[in-house]
Amino acid sequence: MDYETSLSWRGPYWYAGRRPKRNSNGDAPEDLDVALLNMFERDGTPPTALPAAIVVDIKNLIDGDNEAFFDWLQRHIRALPCDVPFYILSDGDDLIPDGLQVTAIIDRVVPDDVLLMLICIHQRSLMRSEEAQLRRKVFGRIPDFGTAPHHTGSSSLMVVGVSGRFLEWQDASDQKVEVVGAFDGKMAMEFMSMRAFDAVVIDAAFDDAVEYIRQIRRDARFAGLPVLAVCEGEEDSALLFRNGASDVIVGENRKETLARRITSAIRFGKRRRLADRILAESQMWLRQQITEGGLSAGEYTNYLETCSNALAVRGLDLWEMRLQPESFGLEVSSADELDEIHTTLLSIADATSRDEDLVCLVKDLGPVAVLKNEAGTVRLQKRISSILTHTVR
């Protein structure tokens, strides 16, 4: 699984009941966190600082006030300048209001470190989705690039295992969602390589469930796919979370609660899939532009300005690396040699950077890499230097 170990952007936590733990990477101070129930009781307005995440444990809400609380909360979420991860912590007995646009509904037994990891993963997923929308806006629709099979198809749910509850999963899913069953992880991977799935339910014995999750997470195509695992008791839930489950369904669940959990997973998975498809098509198109002289200066400048403004909302900076030979101590003696070095540098940057980073050739400027954080520039610089040391004499 593509584990995230640091937040994409830092900020206070908005929380009700459970306050997410912090890591050692310079998160915002705890005294900036917003205790939502206290704020709601005063009918207050949360501070303007963008939250890193919003976490509500539904059991901590006051009976009878749930609807009013979520109306108040959603009003303030809509006022935020961009999307942030929003979680409901629950179990099978909780009644979850309909219509909440949450990132995920997660069993409250989720360990602290796993919850933080999920926040990190979902932050990146939201930024990837925004990057995909930005590229569509700046570059337009990318024609004539076939979509990979695992990106195509209607919204679908994969159920892995032979528990006999297949009809229950069908019943809990939206009628527009196709539910496909697989006996084991191998069959599931075969199906997932042939068409798109927006979420997976692992409904199998514990040891088998762990193995099936690992099989899915080992494939980079499905590293961010929501995977819900079923277990009978809380004692196994932590291990399922730590092996890559996005959520663990413990014991029996109300029909309505189960439907909410599956719906939120599918909704987020569909958003992830659409972003993956656009970014993959964009990457292929950018590679093609290299053979045609590169992006125009106007297209590139428009992208930089639009992306920089979007990141600034989160308090982030855009990092541009000019991939020129002199930046890496290389001397060039001819135009053909320059073209060859440019091709090599673009290839290394393309392989090293994340697919939400922009690697391209710009006319009259040369090859560039536009990264979303400083750590990416350091990683890319080291990678290029290491490869050139062993290949260029």
C-alpha cells in the first residue's frame, strides 16, 4: 500500500469526541484545534484557518440534536475555500444521517496511527482530484488516448469471499452500483484489471482477509482504492486496519448504517478513479508534446498561475525545477547532445515524480518539473544526480 507518513497540508483539527493524534512532522499546535460541540453549543463560527481534517464520533453527539449539529457543521464546511477530509466515526448500531458528504465513515475502533495515516492518504487524494480538475480546465480534454481498463466502467463494488452474504451487500448498495463477487483475492485481481471498481468489500475469514488486502495493496493501481474488511470481533480489527483496510465492519450493522458506509466508500472511490484517469491521460499527452516541441509558454504560465493559486488556499507553495544540464554539472557540446540529455532528464523526472506533479517540455524554456512540495524537489535532485553519476562520463 502507498502509505502516507506526513500531511500534505497542516492545520488544526475540527473534532467532536475524538481528537486525532499528531505526528512528529510539525503539525499545527493542539491549542488551535476546534472542539466542535463546544462551538456548536455557543452557535459560534470556527476560526478561518483551514483544518487538516474534520473528525466526528457520532456517539458523542447529544440525542435529538444530531440534525441541528450536522446542519450547523455542514454550513461551515461549505464555507471552507477547498475540500478537506471529513470523517464520521461509528459502529454498526449508530444511526448516521442521510445526505452527509463525508470522505469516509470509519469504525471508531480505528487505531490512532491508522486514523492519521488515512487523513494523510485522503489529503493527497483530494489534492490529486483538484490537480486533475485543474489540468482539465487549463489543457482541456485530452483526445485520442485510450483509458486503461481499470479506469473504465460504471460504478461498481467488488465483494471478495464466500461468506454467503452477497445478497446483503447487494441490498446495502445503491441500485445504480453493480456488485460483482469473487471467490478469492486472485480472482478479484483478475476482475479488477479488466474494469473499474470504486470500492472493495473483503468478507472472508481473518487470515484470508489479510492476504486478500495485501494482494490488492501490492498493486500500485489500487493503492488508494477504498477497501472495507469484515470481522466478527474488535480483537481482529486493528490488524485489518494495519494491513491496509480503509474501514473495518465489526459484527452486525444496521441496514441503513451499512448502506451509508458503503455509499461513502464508493463515492470517494469514484472520485479517485476519475482523477486517476485524467492524470494518466494527461501524462501520456504531455509525453506526446515532447515530440512536438513542448507546451507553449502561454499554456505553461497559465498552469503555473492556476496551480499556485489553488495551492495557496492550503498554505502551500509550488516548486519549479528547471531540468537543465548545467544544474547537474553537465557540459553540452552540440544540439543533438542537448536533446539527448533533455530526454534523459525528463525520463528520470517522470519516473521519480508523483503523477500529480507536472513533468513536461516547454518551448523556448526546456524540460521542467513542477512539484507540490519541497521534499519532492530534494528527492528528484538526488535521483537525477545518482543516475547521471553512473551513466554520464
